[in-house]
Amino acid sequence: PGTISLQLPEAILFETGKSDLLEGADLLLESVAPIIMQYDYPVSVEGHTDNVPIASAQYPSNWELSSARASVVIRKLVELGVPFTRLKAIGFADTNPIDSNDTVDGRRNNRRVNIIIHAQ
């Protein structure tokens, strides 16, 4: 109640373990930005990962990866005209799974970005 949520799977935004937007992800976010700009509601961008540990030089943990992904989406939305004062990035890592992490499909489902408009 009071929220509009758009769930974007990792596969349409990022390569696994990375936070650079894929080619074509810009087009998707370009279609989302005008919807967000229709209202003055605050917007949360949540990054989610699976529970497979990551330990790269750039991302020592899933916390950093999920936060980076949320921030990259926000950066793009700001470039598209969404006021940055309405946006907040949240990195959840693997703390809010929507599926089991015991299967390949479940882990794939858990790797996502949610854009949530908080209608008041």
C-alpha cells in the first residue's frame, strides 16, 4: 500500500558481479524516468544480490556490489532529469531474497534492482 514497485532483473541491467550498465539498460531507464517525474514522491532504488560471496578488488562483499548498482541506477535517473533530492540508494546485499539461493534460477531471481515510488 502506498508504493509502486518496479523489479528489474540483473540480466537486463548488469553482468553478474559488475555494476556497469549493459547496453540497452539506458533505454529501459529512459522509459522509467518520465513515470517517476510525473509525481513528486520519494523514490528508493534497492540493489539486491544472491548469497554467493564476492571478493573482488572493486567489491569486497555483496554489500558494496548491491550499493554500487543502486547508485549507478540513480546516477542514470539523475542524468535523465529525475531530481536527486527525491532519490535514495539502498544496498541490501543478500538480506532480502525473493527466492531460494539453493538453485541457479533462485539465485538469478534474487539478483535484482527494485525501483520503489513511495506514494504518500
